Amino acid sequence: MTDDNPYSQLISLLEKLSFELKAAQLWSEQVPNASQLQSSQPFCCDTLAFEQWLQFVFITRLSTMAKQKQALPQNILVSPMAEEVFSDPKQHVVIDTIADIDELLSGTKVSRTWHVKNLNSAS
């Protein structure tokens, strides 16, 4: 049975993303300082690695919004950045999970070009 509640679906996907980041050894035990988290650049690219942004900004904020049943973002597309950053095929499950979050929140199917690249490189 599929859960139609977007809040619980999002919480499940964020838990999966946390798990996959840990499995890919992209999880950090070191919490960034407050100034690093307050960057005005997309993905805090000037102060954090992308995986740190996922862990300490993306997952944290979306989890809070879902648990408090706040309005969720509807215009979201994080998977292209993930595809750019995570080039190791072992990290594709991380990209897929982010794409699932993109699809849930935006309501739009995400092109998963990393699958095509992976198939081409395996030939």
C-alpha cells in the first residue's frame, strides 16, 4: 500500500537519503559553524561541500517542514547538481533518491541521465 501523504513520503525519502549518504561515506559528523550555514550562494557552494549542504541544510529544513506540516517547496530540482557532483556510479543511488524527492515535491518526472551515462560507460 502506497502512502499518499506527501509529508510522510518526504520524511521516508529524507531518511533514505540520509542512509544512502552514510552508505556512500558522504556523511559528516562535524557540524558546520553558523556562518557556513548562512551562505547566500546556491547550495552554500562557497562554504560547504554539496554533501554537507544536503545533510545540514536540505535534509534538516525539509524534515522540519514535513514534521510541522508546513507548505513544501513546489519548484525544486536538486538532482542535476547531485549528478554533477556525484560522478562515481556507486553514488547513483544518492542521485536517484534526490531525484525522487524532486519528483515528489515538483510533481514533474526527472530525467535520469546518469543511468544513460552509466549504461554507455558499461558498454
